[in-house]
Amino acid sequence: MTPDEFLRFEVDKEVKAVVLGITKQFDHAKLSILSLYLQQPGVKFFVTNEDRVYSAGRNRGLCGTRFIPDIGCLLKSIETASGCAPAIRIGKPEVYAFQAILRDHFQNESP
């Protein structure tokens, strides 16, 4: 995304949140747009987890495991570009999603 494209990009005023989950389609243009949305007043930032890497498995012929960058790597770039940290971390090791599931689906259950 060029500076001119960035300046012409129209922010959708209906967007109230940005949710970061795993993606293999992350590039500079998406980072620029995410950063722009997070700079808008009132836009909340959610992340599913902060895992830095995940295992692609062991590589035959070479020792060790190969690791693929995960959400934590993307999160750091977004935090740096936007100056914003997530308002809510939904997944592991946080308890937010677990508590919501308990509240919404098991509130009336007896032990």
C-alpha cells in the first residue's frame, strides 16, 4: 500500500472492533489498514491468543522441529504499528471465553 493509497483509504465508520486470529494472508497493506482502524476512537481490539509459533512437525533428515510464526508475531507488529494493545484476549491462557461459556450455557447446572 502506497502512502497515496493509504491517504485515500476510506475508513468504514460502522467498524467497532478488530479481531486478530491466525491468518496466512498477512501483508503490509493489511497491517496498514488494521493500524488505521485501531487509531479510530472507540474501536476495540481483540486477539484469540498470543502464541508466538506452532510446530510444523519434525523435519526428516534434519534435527529438531520446524516452527511457523503464529498470532503472537502478528500481534507484536500490529501493536507496534498502531500503538494499541488488545482490549481483550479471548483464548488460552486467558479465561474470558471459558467464563462466557460457563455463564451462557451452564449457569443453571448443578454440580
